[in-house]
Amino acid sequence: MLLQRRIRRSLYAGVINDVHEAVDEGAYLILSGVARFGPVSAAALGAEVGVDRALVSRRARTLTKAGLLLTQDDPGDRRVTLLALTEEGERVVQLLRSRLACLLDDRLRDWSATDVSQLRRLLTRLVTAIDDSDSLD
């Protein structure tokens, strides 16, 4: 977990700078999660990104006020509120993803193609192992 936080802080610091006044490291996690899984409830998003539902809800309120997220009723369960990106939220997520890709390209610039390929293969293997472990719980 500490390694994950350290990597996230290192990567996100250069990515979130001057994107939007409401975007910080925590907001990045919520926005990218909604982009990937949305429209999604705070509880489901929290489970997917590994943070408490209450934290997701607090961040979502801030991002909604900033015009990056919107809320909508779940058509399958009126008790549930779903989070979705606004057009501005989509623009911000695309900018963040573009910056992250450039940052990673820069950090891996001195790596050989073989090393990059091996990293990709091993990260895929790690994610698969984690996913398989989660499905057993």
C-alpha cells in the first residue's frame, strides 16, 4: 500500500498541476474511476478504487460543485445516486490521461524495448494475480 501511494504521488504530482482548481491527487482517483466504471454509485466506485464510500461521496460533492461530475438517479434503484462525468469532467480526464502517458513515456525513455515489454508483461501478471485473489474472497 505504501509503495502504491508513493508511486501514485510521484506520478500524479506532475499530471494534476494546473489542470483544474478542484483536481488534486484524490480527485484524480475519483475522476478516473468514474471515467472507467461510470455511471457508478459511490459505494461501487469506492470498492473498485479501494477507498471508503464516505470519502468518495465527499470528493464527489466537491467535484460536482466544480462542474466535473454530475449525479443522476439509478434507473434500477431510485435509492441509489450515480456519479457521471460532465463534458468538462471528460475533458479534464482526457487531459490527465494524456499527461500521464507523456510522463510515463518520459520516465521509460531510457529503457530498452525489451525492458518495457517485460515490465508490461509482469505488471499484467501482477494485476491478474491480484484480480484472481480478489475473486476468491
